[in-house]
Amino acid sequence: MKRHVIFIIFALLSSLVTAQNTRMVIDSMHVAIRDFRDSVRQDIRNYRDSIREIRRHAYDSIPHEIRIGWGDQSFETLMWRNQGYPTMMPPTYLATYNEHYRYTQHWFVEYLYNLNYWYSFGVQIDYSGVVWDEVTRNGIGKEIYRDKNNSFHNISIIPTIRFSYFHREYLSLYSSIGLGLNINTGTEYDYKLRKTALAPALHTSLLGMRMGKGRFYGIIEIGGLFSLVNSDEVYMLASRIFTTSFCVRL
């Protein structure tokens, strides 16, 4: 009986020692897991800080940005189209019609100074034009005379502010707005008998996507270019909705 009691006591003591060792092992594992988690979190924080420093250094060391781009002439294409002419008039009837419209599309150059990788400001110069023929026809549609030297041109000078709100290594998103001056000129006289007229110009970029890494990258924008004074002086209305451009940092 005495031996059984001793064996039971020994077994209990062994179990206590084993449980204590197991508890120590579990505690050690918890500490190791916690240390590993804290190390990973610190590495992530250090990585984010290093990325921020790299971006800040990049924008501080090369803050100048120049881009050259192309945009569509949606408004002009819809507004200035070939006129129809009657073909059931007497042959002696003569009238002049605007025909064969050609559209230069928008071409622009922009300079921006990056205060940081969130805010930029600069100026943009945009050109677009439309060329057409003035054709004199008789009452049965026969061409009598054609003048190919008719055109109008818009030159817009627009100070611009840009705000970037999303950044990744190869992609960033931004919006921008600019207000400036449009110069409209050409061969035609307006209702005030002017060949050259000035009007305010507004440019908005609702969504800009900058794609690339380093000094060179491309940009796609969706927005609009507006220039008007009143209903008699509308030079652009939601023109240049889509643009694409090439950019370089200097």
C-alpha cells in the first residue's frame, strides 16, 4: 500500500512538472509570436516611411514637369458640319456653302511645378482650329467657285492647379482645374465685326491617370475645355473631353 501511495505522489509530481514545462513552452511560443508580429509591423512602418522619403526626395530633387499632349475636338466636330444645298432651283441661282471641314484636334503643352507629390501648379497652352472651303454653287448643285482659305483658331493660356489623391509605384490618380484666357482668331468676322476676340477659358480634369515610373510616364485625362462669354460668343463648349500626353520630369 505504501508503494502505491509513493507511486501516486510521484506521478502527480511528474504531471505538475510536465504541466509547468508545457506552460513555459506555450508562454515562450506566445512571446515569439508576439515578437515576430511586432517585427513585421515595424518592418511595414519602416517600408512605408522609406517610400514616403523616396517620393519626397524625388519631388524635391526633380520638381519640374513638362508634358505634350493631344485632345479630341468633340464640340467642334458636332457644331461645324457640311451644309446641304438645294438642287431644284433655277440654274441661274447662286449661293455660297461651307463644305469640307477639317479639324486640327487639340494640341497642348503644359508646365507644372510639384510642391510635393500631392499638389502641383503651372500653366497650360492649348491650340485647336477648324478649316473649311467656301463653295459657290448654282441651283442644280454645280460648283462655280471654291475658296479653301477659311479658318478659325483658338489659343488658350490657362494657369492650372492639380491635386493628386492616389499613389502607387506605377499609377497615380489626380484631378485639376484651370482658369485663363482664350484667343479666337481666323478669317471670319463675328457679330461685332472682329476677327480676333478674347474670352475666358476654363479647363477641368475630372480624372487623370498617370502611368509610369521614374522621369518618364504617360497620362490619360477625362475632362473638358470651355470658352464662352454669352450665347453669341461660344468658342468651345465641352471640347477636349479625352486627352493623352507624354510627360518628363526635369
